[in-house]
Amino acid sequence: MTFNSALFDPIQVCLDIEPALQTQAWQQSQSFATPSSQWNAYLNQLCLDTVLPWLQDAYERQATPAPSATALPGFWELVNGSAIAVNRTRLVLIPTEAIDVDEIRVPQEWVDIPDWIADYYLAVQVNPDDRWVRINGFTTHWQLKQRPVDWSDRTYPINESDLTADLNALWVARQLHPEATTRARVPAVSPLPLAQAQTLLQRLGDPSVLVPRLAIPVEQWRSLIAHGGWRQRLSDQRRGLPEQQSPLQWLQAGISNLSQQSGWTRLEFQPGLAVARGEATETTPVLAKELTIANHSYELRISAVDRTSNIWRFELQQSGGTIPAGIILRLLTEDLQPFAGNEDTANAPVEQLYIEVSLAPGEGLVWEIEPTPDHYDQEILRF
Amino acid sequence: MRPRQDLIEIFSTFLQLEADRFDRWAIEPKLRRSMQQCLAQTAQTNVSENFWALYWHKIWQTQDNLLNLAKEHLLAYVQESCYWAAQKTAAGFASNQSSLADCFQMAIAQIDKVLKGFDSQQGFNFKNYASATFNSLIRELLRQRQEIDICTDWALLRKISQKRLTESLVSAGLASETIASYILAWSCFKTLYVPMQASGTRQLSKPDRQTWEAIAHLYNSERYTQLSSSGTAVQPESLDKWLLACAKAARAYLYPSQVSINAPRPGQETGEFLDNLPETVQTSLLADMIAEEEASTRQTQRSQLTAVLINALKQLDEQSQTLLALYYQDGLTQQQMAERLAVKQYTVSRRLTKAREALLLTLAKWSEETLHRTATADLLKHTSTALEEWLKTHYSHPDLQSPDIPQMEPPS
């Protein structure tokens, strides 16, 4: 059964959900930790997989899940909503199963965490029984911020009458005035000390805490979850997944599934110097990830300099070219603090940027690059 | 239905239905007097009904003390629009228990949506805008009823917004403390009880004992932080009762018991018409002149706009033009169009969207150049609704697109 489009406002976009997609979304949702996160993942997957191809087709080929299709499910364990990046514009889809859409409640995270903020928020009604989704309308970050938070569930509620029903209005406004203000300012996230984060991760990682986002004070939650690595860790822990980000294990036993999906591969390299000398040496395994920075392809490489003393080398190269001036490769501690010798800057075009670090066993590192690569999401690598 | 003839009648009478059929027009004497005074002031007989609609809309927007009077006049004015919308939509979906009178009443009660949504600057006709809004309100109402009717109480509870539930409970006459407890109970229910299958979620059955206990447990720990007075611990049995009361209230909210048509008539009890009438005359003096001034440019704008849109339609590729005609002229649903053109519904939706986007872009540019109004997403919201109504009128009565022909929908 499909929807009866005569009963819908013609201005709003209504789309059939493909049956195969529904089956797949349901199966994937079963790996989530609690009944409500399973259901949340299911609705979000249905919504994203139906709306995204349509957006790509109708408006922008470049529309992609943000930060990436691999990372999004990690959000759904904790919060409702799916982000989409369209070039430099961000959209957040907020699915709801309500029959009425008198209001839509946007979780505070999507509005108050700087890296999560979108320009536009789309209310999407999902009907899994009749297999359709309907885009009820959209609003901007700026408009949402004019309203108070409902602290009972930490959301920004917005009435349907305050949404713009016609999605075309969004694209036309962007075409005519790409510089128009869509976002309001939000305060920066205060950093969370490592020890505190670890305690919180342990406590909230237990799925018997039904709604982790409401279980701790809002500022703590915001700081914890704004960290991409901790967000992923919390989600994994609740779903009973092991710590996935250990380069040493990747070198020894292969790369975990999720990390493979997020772009890490294992390569065998002959050290350049040895090849030049014509020496027969063993190859060195290297972990590599393709990145796109300002429309150019780069490769981030990690290799062990000395496994016994836990010394590692991070390298950034541009595929078939030099790295232009201004690019910075940087390493931070797990709680995002800098340390001595943690960055390498291209002051002039260079062959590569690299940093070598000596680490305590089990220590975590977060890498970042300026300018930020497409689909970047903070990840903690555990050494 | 007997169409109303003169301006005074159009802005001062209300539709009376008898057993779902038109019965008569009932005069509201105060409105009649107000209109008589206004007309006496203009001393012009050829002022159109749309002019008066725009005039009252402007009063509604700008004169706080006359807000209710203006609203009453506009409420009288849109009676036919709402009637035809109700008739057309109710007839198409006779399957459920929604009578014409019922649809009419539900829609007319939401007159505020018409008043708030209409933007007189866009150069569109007020009545057309009202028709479009009533049509979509009634469609949406019927869709919701259709769906709620086949939901179990437990499914319904999962498929209602918090705002709707709160309003339902308020309308059921519950005290605010009780409502807060019910809403918390409902939120705990939603956290713990979800469908166990991918579809058929409308048949959701009653939670089992274990789930009830978990819900009670969650409620009893949350009540300390979530309720202003935490009350006593509740047992699963009470929660069961509360939630069923929520479901009942939500259903009742969509099927309110029949009250007299045009019942919500704010301002009527306050005696404000009598008190304000002399002032009306004064205020209207100036406003009349301004509005008149605007109306003449508005007519030029409207014919320009029609020319711009007709031209933009011609620029569309043939396929888009066919789609628009199938949709607005032949009234096909997207599924029917998909079938006829042997493509997916998704493709029809995309192409229709693209065609409308092109028209909206043209209109937005025109509005920026001619009216000097920056096309913000907020402004485009009105433009888009108005465009939709223009398309409907264009395809159903191309002859009616000249500026000042009265836009009565034909009695069927």
C-alpha cells in the first residue's frame, strides 16, 4: 500500500519507501542497544535512505550524509536526527512517526553543539505501515534559537505553522542569497577532563541507562558528545562493540569492520631508501586513509617506527603532488590537548608533513588537519 | 447555495447548514452596521470585494483594538471558500465519518492560519489564499482521522506529538498537574514500548506485565526531577488507566462533539463592537485612503505577475508542462501520473518539484525587482502558497486570471 497523494498538501514532498530498504533498515536497527534506540535507528535509516537519494536527484548531486554514512548510526544510538552536507550547507532531518505534526522537537544537540549545527532543519514524517515519508517543512538554526529549550526532554520544539512547507523555498533562497544568515551564535563547548570523560563513558555505556542524553547535566553531556571519538565510543559501548580504533591491532590482526568502512586500509610499503639502494628488505605495513581537503586528494598514513617502544609516525601526503603552504597536520591527546611537537605546518609547498610520537601503552590520540578534510569526524586512535 | 450578492452581505453574514446542506445566510447585525458605515465613507460603488478583504486584513494586522472586528468580517467573507473546500474534500473521502458540516467547522475554526499566513504584499487574492489553506487543512484533518481510526490505543499513543497530546488533555478539562503526570507517563511509555516489527505498527497491542513494570519504574524515578510536585509512586495499573485516558482524549480531540457552526467567534461576548464602532469610522478614514492607493498599484502588479508566471510556464520543457497540466488541470494524483507515464512516483515528485522550483524562482526574482522585497526563506513561504493557488486557478479557469474578476468557485 502506498500513500494517497490526494490527501496530502501538494506543496510538501511525499515519497514512497522502497520495501527492500525497509527490510534492510529493520535488520540494521536490531544491533542497537535499547528498544527505543533500535526504533530511533530504524526511523532515521528509513528517512535518510528515502530522502537523501531524492535530494541528490532533485537538487544537489553532492548531498552526502554528515559526517559520513558510517558515522551516522553512532548518533542514532544517542539522539534522533540525521545530518546531510550539501557542499557547505548542512541540513538535519528530524524524523517523527507522529500522525499529526503539530510540532517537531529538535534535540538540543543539533542546535547547541557547534560542529553539529545545521543551516536548515527538516521535519520528516515517517509512516512505516503505508511506506511513505513526507517532508513537512523546514526551519533555520537562527529561527530555532529564537525559542526556548524545553528542558524536560532537552529539545527545541517548533510548531508546524512556523515551518516553511515548500522545500523549494529553501533552494530558491539559497540561490538568490547564498550569504543570508541561517545560523545563530552558540557558545563554545567547554572541554571535559579525561578522567571525568572516562567515568561518564563507563556509566552511560551501560544500556540500562535508558536515555543517556538526559541522565547527566546538560553541559557535561554537550562536552562529552561534542567529541567525535567519545560519542563513537559511547555508542559502541552501549551496543556492546569492542574498542575499534587500535592501529597496533590493525597491523597485527587486520582492520576492524567499522574502521574499514570509515576509510582505513592496510598497505605494504617498501621503504623508499632501501629500494633506492637496491637492498632486499621486508615490506613495512602502513595504515592509510584517503582524505579530500579543499578538493584535492590526500593520504594520511600511520606506521610503527618502533613497536616495542611504541613510537609511531603520522604522515600526510598529497597524491601525486606537493602539499601547499598553510596546511597543518596536528595530533592531540584524547581530551584534545596539544603537546610538545604535536604539529607540522607546511610553510612552503612540501613533499609531506609528518610527526613522530612516543606513546605510553593504551594512550589515545586524535588527529586533525587544517583546513578540515571533507567528512572529518574526530576519532580516537588507541596505541 | 445562494451566492451572496452585495458587499455588505458578503462581509456580515454566516453560512447556516441544515443536515449537511446549505440552509440560509444569517446576518450578524453589528457586522452589517460596520460594513454599512465603511461603505458610506468610501462613496464609491465599484470597490471590489478583494479590496475590502485586503482592507480588513490590514486592520487585523495593524489595529489591535479592531482585531476581532476585522477577523469577524473576514470570517464572514471566507464562508463560501470554506464551504466549497469542505464539500469537495468530504465528498472525495466519504469512507470515514466526516460530514461536510464537520469539515467546515474544523476548518473555519482555524481562520487564524489564513490570517497569519496571508501576505497582502504578494499581490494575490485573499479568497484564493483562504481556499488553498482550507483545502489543505481539511485534507490533513481527514488524513489524520483516517489513520487514527485504524490505530489501536497503544499505537495511537506512539503516533501523537507532545503538543497535540497536551492540547487534547487540556481540552478534556484535566488539571495542569494531572496533565504533567500524564505526559511524563506517556514519555516513559514511549521510551520503553516500541513496535517489534518493521510495519503493522498501527496494530500495536497492550504492553505486557514486564513492560508495564519497567514503565512504572522509570516514571517513579523520573517524577522527582520532571514534575514540580513529584506526587506518590504509581503502580502499573494506574499508568495503564492514565495512558488509556490520554488515547481517549487524543481521539476526542480530532472528533469534537458537534457545536454550532461558526462557534468560535472571539470578541462577541465582550461587547467590543458597540464600543469600538465610532472609532472604526475614524481609523478607517485614513486606512481607506492608504489601502485604496495601494490597491491601484496592486492591480497593476497582479496583471504583471500573471504575465510573468505565464511566460515562465512557457519556458518550461514540454514534459514539465504536461506534468503540471495532469496535476492541476486533470487533478491526477502522483501515483496516477506515475502509472500513466510509466515512471516511479519518486520521479513524478522530483519533476513536479523542479517545475515548481523554476516558477518560484521566477516569482521570487520578480518580487525582488518589482516590490524590492528580499526573498528570504520566510517570505518565500508565503510566495510558495500563493503560487500554488495561482497554478490551480490558472489550470482550472485560465480565463479567471485577469486581476479583478471575482474568484468564486463554481457551485458543483
